[in-house]
Amino acid sequence: MEFRILGPVGLWSENSEILLNGTKQRTMLAALLLADERVLPDYQLGEALWGKEPPGTYQAQIYTYASRLRQHLEGHAEIIRKGSGYMMRILSARFDYSDFNTLSQAGHAALWARKYAQAADSLRAALSLWRGPTLTGVTDHLGEIEGPSIEEAQMETLESRISADLALGRHDQLTSELVGLVRTYPLRERLRAQLMAALCASDRQAEAFAVFHEGRRQLEEELGVDPGAALRHTYQAILTGRIDETWHESFVRTPVHSTVGADVAGIDSLSVPFPSVPSVDPAELTGRGSRLFERAVRLDTAVEPHGPLLTAIRPRQP
């Protein structure tokens, strides 16, 4: 038996789908699965099923949905009433999101250990479990609660798979994929940085710079922010001809969520050996970060093994 939420929510037995009766039953199944053997109180289930204002009979209806789901489990899992809530325990069944997390974690560990072929295989296998938009067929309420974190996990796994493929020199196959991804997710900076790296590896540096400047413009216009660490360091690496093994290792270790001026640990190999210069008060840079590259500002970075990134800035000489 297999439980699926990475696409249409469903229950499968021996390669045949067990038809569930309606959106509410699929929603309750998905909510219990995502609780990961924690007890979900009735009020939380009620919110997932009906929103903030469930009907007065919501507890009786939840009891009915639980009873109907139990009829399909055939001993492969169990739904247990505990106090004023329910929990689900998976016994011999499979759960696609659990399998995804196992494969994804193995892939990320291999990527960190520089085992790029192994990482690419594990991450690709994790992504293959997707069968369409996640949580299809559940209520909008549950989708809004659980959907974003699951979709983010998918995107981070995709970005890591692309990192592994880039490290393996597969930039020719990746370029068209990344062009489509950047078009779909224009504000996702790691994808844009990966496209820049793939273009540079294909001797298309001018296009890589154009991708950077377009991303910087969109970030400024839509969010009012400057490029984060992934984009800035990739731009700098292309300028100095250092899209190489060092960049690949450092890119993997660059925090996913980063902003200009944030402390960043573990990316010392991205530093460019410019001479050290006096530091500038970060307050003086407000609103100017997006123009630093065009003004020939150079970043001199040095970092302790586990310490913060230290940045010094040299303005253009008059």
C-alpha cells in the first residue's frame, strides 16, 4: 500500500488506486500523514477541512471521515483516536513524501561530501516522485497551510540536483532547463546564479552578465532588495574567471536565504584576492548595493573556518 500527496492525494494498493469519497476525505488523509504521527486536535482538523468557521457538527463529521478511511487501510496503517484528536501510524505502507525526504537528505549529504554523481542520482530519484502539483484534490485550507513548505522542499532539492549536475560538467544539458526555470521563477536567485554558471561554462559570459543584471532589476523593482550572496558571488566569480571546482563547492555551502550585508559562513573559497582596504560603515551603503558592481567596487572577503564573512569595500577612485 502507498499513500501519495506529491500530486493528486490518494491511496494505492497493488498498483490500483483506492477511490476516496470526496475532497474532505482526501484532506483528512493528507493532514494525518503530514502530522508525522503527531496527534492532530479536532479543531486543527476542522480548520484544514472547513477553514476558520467549521460547522457545529464538525467533530461528528471528522469521526465519520476517520471511520471511512480505516476501512481502506487493511492493516498497513492505523488511525488512532487520542484525547480530543487523531493520529495516523504507518506500519507497512509507503508514503511518497517520506520517501522523498529520505532520498533528498541522502542527496544533500552526498553533495556536501562532493560525491556529485551519487548526489545527482539521489536527488533526481527524489524529484521523480512528484506526479503533479502537490496536494491536488484537498481543500484550499489545507493547501494554504501545508503546500508552501512542501513546494519549497521540492525547489531546494531541484536546485541541489542542478548543482550536482553543474559540478559534473553537464552545463550543455542544463542551460535550456535553467532558462525555463528562471522564466518561471524570476526571483529565485540560486536558479539565476546557476544559469549564469552554466552560460559561463559554455563560453557565453556576456549572456551570463545579462542574466545577472536582469535579475538585479527585477529584485529592485518588485521587492526593493539587492542581489543576495549566491548572485553576487557568482557574478564576481565570472568576472575573475573562477567558475570552477572551488565555486561549485562554495555555492553548495552558501545559505539558501541570504541578503546583501548578511553574515555568511563557510564560503571563504569564493573570496577574490584583492588587497585589503579600510572597511566602510554598512549604513553608508543603504540603497546603493544594486549599483556597486557598475561603480567598479571590489569586495575583499575573508572568513574564519566557522565565522562570519568579513567584507571590505574600496570605492572607485575619482
